[in-house]
Amino acid sequence: MEKKKYPIGPEHYTLYEEVGQGVSASVHRALCVPLDEIVAIKILDFERDKADLNNISREAQTMVLVDHPNVLKSHCSFVSDHNLWVVMPFMAGGSCLHILKAAYPDGFEEVVIATVLREVLKGLEYLHHHGHIHRDVKAGNILIGARGAIKLGDFGVSACLFDSGDRQRTRKTFVGTPCWMAPEVMEQLNGYDCKADIWSFGITALELAHGHAPFSKYPPMKVLLMTLQNAPPGLDYERDRKFSKSFKQMTASCLVKDPSKRPSAKKLLKHSFFKQARSNDYIARKLLEGLPDLGDRLKALKTKEEDMLAQKKIPDGQKEEMSHNEYKRGISDWNFNLEDVKAQASLIQDEDTIPDRDQEGSSFAASGIDHEKKLQHQISSTYHSSQVPDIEDNDIMQSPLSLPFANSTVNNTTTQYEKSNDDDANIPSSTHENQVPQNSSPQQDNIQSSLAGKNVFDISGRLFDGLGRQAQQRRGSSSGSINLPDAYFLPVKDERFDI
Amino acid sequence: MKSLFKSKPKTPVDLVRQTRDLLVYADLGSDSRESKREDKMLELGKLLRELKSILYGNSEAEPVPEACAQLTQEFFRENTLRLLIICLPKLNLEARKDATQVVANLQRQQVQSRLIACDFLEKNIDLMDILVSGYESTDMALHYGAMLRECIRHQSVARYVLESEHMKKFFDYIQLPNFDIAADAAATFKELLTRHKSTVAEFLSKNYDWFFAEYNSKLLESTNYITRRQAVKLRKPLSLLQLLGDILLDRSNSAVMTRYVSSRDNLRILMNLLRESSKSIHIEAFHVFKLFAANQHKPPDIVSILVANRSKLLRLFADFKTEKEDAQFEADKAQVVREIAALEPKD
């Protein structure tokens, strides 16, 4: 039980090169000086991610309490200036995505895949046992250690089914990286549970086999519709003939649209496909030998991306970049707006006469407009109800703000706000309702405070934040630059108040 | 421990009894051989896991209400909860997590439509002292903290903690250097100060002086963070500010709010926070500052401060924007600007 104590405070660590990057966080290799040990430190900017304080806290708490060889844990976390530092074991091999990009653009061979996936599955079994849904299973979150250890990482968006003592049968929050996202997560009809991770696991299997996820070249809105309407993707292309039947079966069993028909992680571990899995040593020998340093690899990747951007007129490069941005933003906060989905998807659909190479074999379900309409009806009707299940602290909810001494004026403001919301409804980008499920947390801070009036800003801050990022992502796909939020207001440091 | 023969499934009552026996054993820390001890602790871990799966169900089955009720009744019939809390540090991490979830769930289990956990805690209220002081132990904080948050769902238990000496310690706990622990303490602190309205209102009116003095001194610390140590604490004023807004805007606390916004010291602190370099703090500070401006019965000294700083404040608000458009914020801001612009100096 004797545990190594990792020191708290930035002064105990020396930061080295960056080894990973996300939307609001970066990961550095670092030296823990007193222990003389190399670690990884994830640095998260609170100011940029202010809306997600609850998520950040949850992630830090989940990770520090993890104890399983196949799940990345954190040693400790602390605040430095306006950043959160999360100290973790350093995984010298980087993520499977990095390795795919650096050396295996067309995917790994089957034995490697079986080995990696078996370890990932053990990690998932552990998380599911504890009621955690990972919600972001993908090659980019499978990390390889120097000796071939395989760990599932990044709990940025994980959720707990056992939150606050109640078994919450399902979650309804809308998160996930589109390509990896299970249909029921998109639909939000009945909520989802651990089985959503099994779908993502199946998509990850395809990703490891091909070097990229199915639909990865499409914009997110398109992916959404394709996942819902098309037959599930699988290992049924011409070039998949090299793979065994058991691999195809295993993948197909995960990629069933009805979540109740997918196997649990525990059950899936017994699948014959995993019999061929080898040791960590094998992974170290097979994948890591000869690979350049993680930091160098990352640099090379960045250069490559920049080159691609330089020739952005090439549509493929553009798409690649776009989906890469997608990847980086992770599941963090996808918030699909129905109008947006419709608008975007209708623009893209016309291109589909030329099937993408990913599409061979998988049927382009000629679902027609009826189905689509029905689906959208379902989605829109659930947006309104889906905020309800998470509410448990009804007793906290309050009537709208009314200051004892400023009744009329403040109520006025509230009305104004509601009114302006109505106006917004015509603009296909923001309605309040579909924002709430995404942000809803068991604590229900949002709803509660929006009713209390005080934190209405908070909600809207998130609302617009989400949209802003979406817009930014779109911009990013053409210009490639990641735009930081504009200066927020001019500081008045020099100006003192007279009190 | 493993039996060759599949024994018939144990009843929930059996499971609780065996758990209690093993906890008694663990608590005694008897002189038995190390290997035997390890076996027993392993067995205890398994039992806790089984209890958890009865209460929460598992991937195959939903929880059965009768089984949950039997388990709960047996659990609180004797002092199992006390033993479990005391022995928690002796368990391994996985068993601690399972135990925490079991305790959390038990707070909500009704037996003949009574929350018997609450009855038990009222008679064993000193257990709260153990749970609260858990924040002082890096290893136990998250487990005890999670249990504590569930226990204060019961109003009587929350009242005990609010009125105890522990309340003062929370101001330190929420600035502990371990982020995960500080965040947990902040969540508990918030729960204590927002969940049971009448109890909170009563607490705040009785403890107004020390409570807000403490609050202000913690907020003040942030306004001159020159040293690095203080910069490290940046998160704390933010969570304190958010909570302050929540507390003051709660209708049941209106008397406290009126008192708060009549204080010149409070106004000074909030105005200084408006000048912070952190935009998150600006926003939260604004949400409290607006209450001073909106007060229709401002005391003269409040009016004179606002008048003296009128042009600076108006200039500040003119540039005061959120990153993205926000109708509510803009409306609030417009109202604050109107209020301040219309102020007449009082003599």
C-alpha cells in the first residue's frame, strides 16, 4: 500500500518538450526533480476552459483514484497560476494515433491490433465496473509506454453512472467525437450507458486496421447522419481480406446499432479474436523500435500539417486537416444543433454521388427524406426532455430572480432575455434547449443558477463558447490557424478606484 | 477462501453480517499472521463489491428493491457504518471506492418509507467529525469527502456540520494545494451552503460576522497577488465568488443579501475584484457587484463611493464585454450603468 508521494507544486517539476496537444490542454514531458523520475504533465488552462470546472474536477478525481495497469492514472494535480497541472506517468510511445500517422498510415497488422485492443478492453472492463463511461475511446487515447504497456487515457469527458450514490441508468449528455460516437449517443432518445464505449471500441478497431476511422474525411454533421442512417461500418472492403474471420466478427459484434445487442467489455474479452494477443514486449519490439522520439514525431507531424495547410487548395489535405482538428478537439464538447446538422448535411449530400473509398461495400442506405424527417423529429423532441433525467436536486431549484428591492427592473431583464432567445430561434445556430443536455451535470448548477438569474451568463457563456468553437473549427479548416478568443476587455490596471 | 462447491447465493443480510465480522477483525488489528490477514482483507473487498452490486445492480441486472431494503436494514441495525468509516484507511483503493459508493447509496435507501441512514447518523453524529477531517489526509479525502456530501443530504446532519467548528476549516480546505481535494472540499462547502435553504439562512444570519469576515479576507488575498504563492490561489477566489453570488441571490437569504450590499467594505472588495486580471473573476465579481448597484435603498456611503468612481466605473463597463454575446449579461450591465449614471450624491 506504500505509495510514492509526488510533490505538489510547479517548482518540483522541470518541463521539457511538448508531447501532446488538445483544444484546451497540452501535455509535456517533464522531470519530477525530487523523485528523479520522468513524468507527463497535462496543462489545462482554466481561463480558456472556464465553463467546464465541474468536468475538470471530475476528471482529476477519477484519474487520481484509478488503479489498473490499462488505465492511465494521475499521480496528483495542482493549480499553477491559471493552469491546472495534472501529473501522470510518461508514456514514451505516445498514442496509437501518433504511431499510425508516423509509421503505419494504412493500419497495423492483426496481431498488433489484437494485443492493443485486448489491453484496452481490460481497461474498459475496469472502468465500466466502477460505473465510468469513458466516452472517448479512440486510437488517439490509447497510449503506449516505453516497454509496450498499453493504457487508456484522457478522461476529459468521462462520466460516472454511479454519480452521487444513485445508479443513473443512463446518461443523456451529448458528447463524443463524431466518428467514434455511438448512434444512441447521437440520437439521445433513451440515453446511453457503457455500451456506447463498446461501439467506439469497434470504431477504434477499424481505425487501427485502416489507419483512420470510417467517415473520418467527412465533416461532423455528415458523419452524424451517416452513422445514424447507413449500415454500420465494418471490415468488409477489398483490402480487408487479409484480416481473420474472428477479427471481422469481433468488430461486427461491437458495431451493432442496438446497444443492448453489443457484448459487455467483460464478455468481449473472451472472444476468440484476442487469443492471438501477445505480450507488452511484443508491442515494444514491433511498434516502438526504430520510431523517432515522441517529441520529434510530434514536431514532424506538425510540420507535415503545416505543409498540408500551405497547399490548402488540395481538397484532400483540407479534409484531412479538418478531421484532424476534429480529433484534437476530441469529444470535448460537441454540441450539435439540429438546424446546423440539416443545413450542413444538405450542402454535402450532393457530393455523395462519388463514393469515398471508405464507402465501398457499406450500403448507402437510400433512406430517403421520410426517415430523415422522422429522425430529426425524434431528435428535436428529445432535446427538450433530455435535460430532465439529470436533475435530482429539485429542491434547490428556485423561482426566477427577483431582488427584494429591485423587483420590477430585474424581472424586466429576465423577460427581455427570454424574448431575445425566441428571436434567436430563427437563426440556425443557437437555441437554449439543445445546449442544456450537453452541459447538464448531476449537480445541476446550470439549471439551478439560470433560474436564480445570477449565472445566466454562465450558461450563455457556454452556449456561445460552444458555437464559437464550432465556428472557429470551420474557420480552422480553411485557414488552419487556431484562433484564440479575442481580448475580452481592456484591463484598467492603472486606474484605481477612490474608496 | 475459495470453495470448490458453488455455495448457494448469500442473502443480503448474510453479506452485511460477514462484512461486519471482517470489519471488527480489521478494526482490532489482531496479531494474526500477515497472510491470514491479507486473505481476510481480500474477502472484505469482495464482500463490499457484492454489496455494491446489490445496491447499484450490474451490467446484467438492475437492483432489486427488497434486497436493497434488507441490506440497508441490516447495515444500520448495528454499527457497521461506523466500523466501515473507521476501517476505511486499512482497505485497499478498490475496496475504498466500493465502500464509498455503498455508503453514498445507503443514504437514499428507504426502509418502510423511512431514511434509516438519517436516524443512524443523528445518533452517531460524531462520525461527521471523522468525515470532515478526512480533508486533512491526502489518501482519505476523496473517499470521506464523497461520503460526507451524501450524508449532508439529511438536513439535520447538514445543520450539525454547519454549526460545528468545522465550517471554519472549509476556508482552508478549499485552498489545499491538491487540486482534486480542494475541488472536492469546494463541492461540499457549496452543498452545505445551498442545499437546505432554511438551515442555511439561519446559519448565515447567526454567523454573519465571522463568516463574511472570513469570506472577505479570502477574497481580498487575491487582489494583491504579487507573490507566486498567492498567484497559485487564483482558483479559490473564483469558486468563492461564484458561491457568494449563489448565496446572495437565493431568495431565502434576502436579509443576508440586504446586509451584505450595505457594507462599504464589501463594495470595496468587489470593486477591486473588478480590476483583476482574470476575466473569469471579472465576470463573477460583476454578478455580485450588480447587487450593490441594483439596491434601491443604498446607504449614503455606498452612494458616495459609486458617485466618486462613477466615470471610472462607466468607462470600465463600456469596455466590459464577454467573449461571446450574452443577452443577460448585457441587460444586467445596461441596468447597472443606468443605476450608476442616475445616482445623485447624497449629503
